[in-house]
Amino acid sequence: MISLASRGLRKLREARHDRLARAVIETPPARAWDDGVIIFSMIGTRVLLPYLVAAKSLHARLGRGRFAILDDGTVTASDRAVLAEHLDRPEILPIDRVDTGSCPRGGCWERLLTLLELRRDAYVVQLDSDTVTLGPLDEVAAAIDTGRGFTLFGGSDAQLLPAADYSADRATLGRAHVQRVAEAALDRLEGGLPSPRYYVRGCAGFAGFAPGGLGREVAETCSRELAELVGAARWAEWGSEQVMSNLIVANERDPVLLPYDRYLNYWGEPLPPGANFVHFVGTYRHHGGAYAAATRRALAELGAPAQPRTSANASPSRSRANTASQPA
């Protein structure tokens, strides 16, 4: 159980990072490209500033795409004005209008199902707000150019394997995380996916979905089966959406598995010098100052002034962004 002191320290670190990230308001706006690529994220008002760093640092390096956002229900009118100015009037979709069908509600399922609709005629890059792009994205660009999906690995030991390879430890799982429990049941899936079936322990925080691939019908079919196999209550737990995202990427044509020495999750250890893309996962996000250092570097590359004129106590909407028109 997290102590009150630990929670307080985490809140302090988050506040410090938000003050640092506020400089993103002083960077030039991104200009969207109508080129068949969508950079898609689910966000709320609490992560507006880190999301802008994530979105703008990725877009600057990738050099393509327009933005689409799933509003978690907390995005304000002033947030929309900031987003309109800095991301060239992104499409903002309300979460309460997403029909999850037979899939669980919550746990990012609305994000995945919306993404699978958007991919019908666009290449969709799913991007979490706690990421920073620091270098070239050659593998991502190649995946887009060749119409292949991609995923960030969940860890350095991850690999693409037959689904049956994950069933060996089924009897010893007990109350393990839902992701491990569901992975051990993948060999018993009957419909919705091509055969033979594969799986990769990827990270839904950064993944690519080529146009016209597996859609929400497959997600719903597999979700119903997995709910029966592991129990509806377990399947509704946080993490089941990532299993489905991994499953879809793994079972499409020749997915690009991003090399972990350059695209990685941060687990509290020093970042390698060649890290081009980093996902700062919640448990270790603010440990060791790595997230702050990456954010400073990204802001400098985006053209943030050394001394941003927006005060530490000001809302982003009180900067020059308050003159932006509302998105349609």
C-alpha cells in the first residue's frame, strides 16, 4: 500500500514536472499533415502539458500526421483552445459516446475501440502522454511507409512468439496480473484471429496500426472469449486492453518490433545514450530526474526559450494560447 508520504512526494514531483513542461506553450505550433496518418491519444486536463510535449516531440521527429484526441471527460474549454493552437485544431472525441459493445468499459478500452475505427482508412499511431521523443524514428517511418504495424516492447526480453508458448505457466498463475492470466489462455481462443496465432508482450503506450487491418469486430470476439476463459471480473481489470492491443499487432503482417535499445520503457535505470523514444511508466515516471531531463531536451529541440515567459502559477490558457479559436 502506498504511504501518504509517498503519495505526497509523487504529487510534488508531478507539480515540478508540470512547471517544467509549461514551457511547451512557448514553442511554435505543430502543423498537421493530411497524409493518412493520425497521431491518437486519450488525455484529460491533468496531463495536458506533458501530452503536448509528447505529441509535439513525436510530430517534429516523424514529420507527418495529424492529431486526434479522445477526451477522458475532463478536457476543459481552455484546454481545447490550447490544443487548437498548438496541434492545428485536432479532432477531439468524447469518451462517453464510445460504445464498447461486449468489451469492458474503462481501462482504456474506449481508446482501443476508437483507434480500431479510425484505422479503417488511416494509419493510426497510438501515443501515451507520458512519452518523450528524443531522436530519429526511422523504424516507425518505415512501418508507416510499408503499411505494417509496430509496437514498443514491454521489456527487453519481449519477443514475438506463438500464442501457445504463453500457456506453460497457466497452473501456477493464481492471482497474477490479468495480463499474464489472459496471455496463458490465448492458445484456447477459437475465433476472430488468423491461424497460427501469435503474441508479443508489447506496450500499448506506443503502437502503430496500419489502415484496414483487424477491426473492432475481432476485438469484440476475442474479448468475449477471454472473458469466458479467465472470468468476466478478471477480464475487466486494468491491463486487458493492452493484451488485446498486443494480440492485434502480433497477428498482422510482419509487425515491426521496435529495438529496445532505442525505444524503451523507463524502469528507474539510467537511459542508454541512444534512446530515441522513452515511455515513462507510472511506477518510475519521476524517479531519478530522467523524465525531467528528457522533457528539457525535447523542449529545447522544439524551440522553447531558456526562460519561458509564462509564470509558474499561470494556467496554460492565460498564455498567448487563449487567443486560439475553439476547434470545430
